[in-house]
Amino acid sequence: MKQQDLELILERVATYLQEQEVTNLRIYWQGGEVLTMDPEWFLRAHETVKRIGERAGITIDNSMQSNLIGFGPRWREVVSEMFGNQIGSSLDFPNLYRKLAGGVPETYSEIWFRRYREAREAEIRVGVIAVLHEASLNVGAEKFFEYYVETVGLQRFQINTPHRGGPLTPAKQRFPLSNDLLGEFYSDLFDIWIRKGRSQGITISPFEELIDYFRTGRNCLGCDWGENCANTFIGIGPTGNVGQCECFVSSFPDFVFGNIVTCPDMSVIMSSPMRKQFLERPLRLMEREDCSECDYLALCHGGCPTHAYSTTGDLFTKDPNCKANKTLFGLARTAAVELDRAQSERGVGPSKGSC
């Protein structure tokens, strides 16, 4: 993205947010791979973000998601100044599919660990996402847990399920994951975490957030679950195309709402017929699917539209991992009840919850 386009986009986003009386914005800088850009580009971008935010009276926070491969000393100032000394990254176990061009997964993992250690030595907090695939389920929850907690040394990590968006790859041919295998994996991992991790300060997302939801009613979950994502997210691509999220912008261009570089009024883009489909999706699911009968409708709202569309070619179908998700929700609800009971027996007041 050109700097002048970035400034134009942010100005138009800020104007729209002022009209909507929204005073907080979080920008997730991801791609593609953001560290293929130049660090100086981000330093200039940070000045632009601050200037526009201050002028519009909007608090803007920035988050970076990177594969870490391009990290080095030149990035430390950017990460410190713009991203609060935090980077989000991904590390799969076992790594079968992430690799450099022409390389093998083992080389990629070796470089990732080297960059991870360099970032940690620079006192940068690296958040790690594990994207599950078939081999993750096959190695079993015990080895999976030990890898991230003992081998990598993490106190906190997140698990995500994949989708089939974009060009078909060997990994995507095996998506979506089996609901039965995924549900069994969730059950085993949740049990191991409760027995061996949670009391030791280990946090697995979304397990912890789900327990918090059932204890407090507060939803601190990501975009897969909770309020309709069409009310809280948009994705903007490098040419200015706007869609529901970066997955739709990059993988399903037919779902683009409009282009914020060529359209001066963002309210026009946000009123597009394509965006209305996402806004209507929870209601349509209740008409077409069995979601209205589900105990977890207020939590899930039918799940991720990217997962649904990339699997079925139909936006108005529920998340293909619905069955496994309900298994996880049940585990979290049971754990929440047990934790509240134990807390009550100790004479401790109810949990208030926090994100």
C-alpha cells in the first residue's frame, strides 16, 4: 500500500467513525506478510495513524501479525513504538505446510525459532497461534500441549481452525477437519489443560475466554464467535478493496463491498448490498439451519462465515465445525460451573471477568 493511499484510507475511515460516534479503533496489520515491507514505511505510517487519530478524537491501537521470518534489529523500533512491544505469530505442530519458497518445513521452523528467540531477547512479547490440521489431531492432545508449553516455553497460546480460502493447496484438500476427531481433540486438550496447565498459569485461547463467558456473561472471544462480525470488523486490502475481513478480501473478491480509495464516502461502502448479506446472516441461519434450537446461539451466532462459505460455497450455512464447537462449549460451561462451585465453597465472591 502506498503511503498516500494509507493516509487517504485512514482519513475516510476516521470520518465515518466520527459520523457513527465510534471513538476506538484497532488496526490489525497483517497480510500476506507485513515484514516484507520496509521498517521505515511503518514508522511513517505510525505518524500518520497518530496524527489522524488525534485530529478525529479517536483512540487507535495497532496489532501486528507476522510469520517472524523477516524479523531483525531494524524492526525493534517499529515493534516498540507502534505495537507496544508485541507481535502475533503462528506456529503449527507438527509443521507440515509452512515453508519458505523452494524450502522445506524443517528449515522454516528452524528460522522461526531463531527469530522467536531474538524477539524474546529484545523483550518483545510474541503471541502464538496454532492452526490445527489433520496431523495436529493425529499426534494427540498430550504431545500437542507439551510442545507448546515445554518445547516452545509458552504461558499462553491460541488454537485456530483453518478454512479453504484462496488457491487449493495440499493442506486445504483436507479441510474442513473431521468434527468427530476435532471434538475428541478438544476434549482431550481441555482435560489436560485443566489438570496440568490452568492452575500453573497456562492460558489456552479460546478455552479461557469461553470459561469466562459462562461465568460472567462477558464475551472476550475473537471474530469466530460472539456478536455478528459484520458489526465489528472490516478488512481493507492493499489496493483499497473493503470486505468483511482479510479472508474475504484476499480469497473471495466477489464479496468486496467497495473500494475506499475510489469511493470518497465510506458510508456508501458500508451500505452495500454485499455487506447487508453479512449483517443478515445470523437471521438467515435461524431460518435455514437448526441454530434457533441451539443452547449456544447467543455465543456462536452460527460461527465463522469464512469457514462456512469456503466449505459450502453458501454464505448462509453454519460453521462446518458446529458439532465440534458445541463439544468445546459444553466443556467450558461445565468447567465454569465447577469453578464457581469451588469458589463459593471457599467463600469467594462471583467472578467479574475481564478481557
